[in-house]
Amino acid sequence: MKSIFDLTKREQRIVIVIVAALVAVAFAKHLLENRSRPLPGGSTPTPTSSPTVHSEEEQPDSDDSR
């Protein structure tokens, strides 16, 4: 009975070519997905919100609660 791992030289080469092709496709897909996403620190700055400071008239009085 032939073992599953007892392959001829030709069969071994075919398996190596198939595995190498799968790795190449996965790597190319990975590169394409990373290029399409913008980097977090990219060239377009994102606006940041600054905290707003309210004057005393705008702040609610704690005495008037209920």
C-alpha cells in the first residue's frame, strides 16, 4: 500500500508549485489591501476638536437643580 507522503519527484514538484502559488496569491492580496487603506498618520490631517470653555453665564447653577 502506498503512503500518502511517498510521492515521486514529479508529484513533489507539483505540490511545491501549488503551495508557492497559494503563498504568492495571499501575499499579493495582502499588499493590495494595505495599499488601498490610508495610513493613520497620512498626509491629510484630521481635524481635532478642542475642549470648549463656557463662561459663567452659560454654566447652569447648581442651586437651581430641582
